[in-house]
Amino acid sequence: MPDAQTTTTAPAGRKRLVSGPGLLLVWLYGVMVVGAVSRSAYQISTEFDRAPLAYSLSAAAALAYAFITYSLVRGGERARKAALICCAAELTGVLVVGAWTLVSPEAFPDATVWSQFGRGYLFIPVILPITGMLWLRARSSLSDLVG
């Protein structure tokens, strides 16, 4: 019986999206899920009235990270396309919120995950969706070559 670490196919015949560098991508998205969920859950439950927009945007970021992580792990063409769309939406959010926090900082009495393009998270929020889209596009090209 093959061991789980050597199996390269996803359940139900879906093509895997998580292999090689994709595993690092899933790990980073997982870390961002934990960070964004923890941050937004705490802030929403304890100080929502202080910065409702910022905390709501952090919760939206957490949902985007969770969906992309799930899609990458799930595998298959539909999940790849869904993750690609969500990465594009995530990048749009990071760019809009990042610019907004620089242009109008008074609108954000507290930082979001995407503030200043993710500066508080080592700019991972702006780098991750770009990397994700490149990886997902490369996986599409590979699946076109293979079958």
C-alpha cells in the first residue's frame, strides 16, 4: 500500500495543486489564515466600535486566505480557477486598502492585515497573491501539457 507522502493524486481523481513550491504556498496561506482570523476575531469581539472598517477588512482578508488555502488543498481544475479568481480579488483588496491607508490614514484608526500593503505582516499580503497567481497559472500550463 502506498504511503500518504508518496501519493501524488488528489482524492476523486483531482489533479493536485499542492506539490513542490505549492506546499510552501499552502503553508504560508495557512499561517495568514491563523494570523488574520486571530486578529480580526479578537478585535471584532473586544473593540469593534473603535475601527469597524479596519476590523471588517481584516475579517474579509481571513476569509479570502481560508478559501484559497482550501482550494489549493482540494485540488482539481475548478478549485484552481476559483483560487485564481480569489487571488486576483485578494491582490485587488491589498492594493486598494494599501493605497487607501496611505492616502487617508484617518479612515483607519487601527491597522488591517492589508494596511500599507501588508507592512505589519512583512508585505506577505501583497507578495502572496502574486505568487499564488503565478503558481496557479503554471499548474494550468502543466495540466495542458500532461493531458
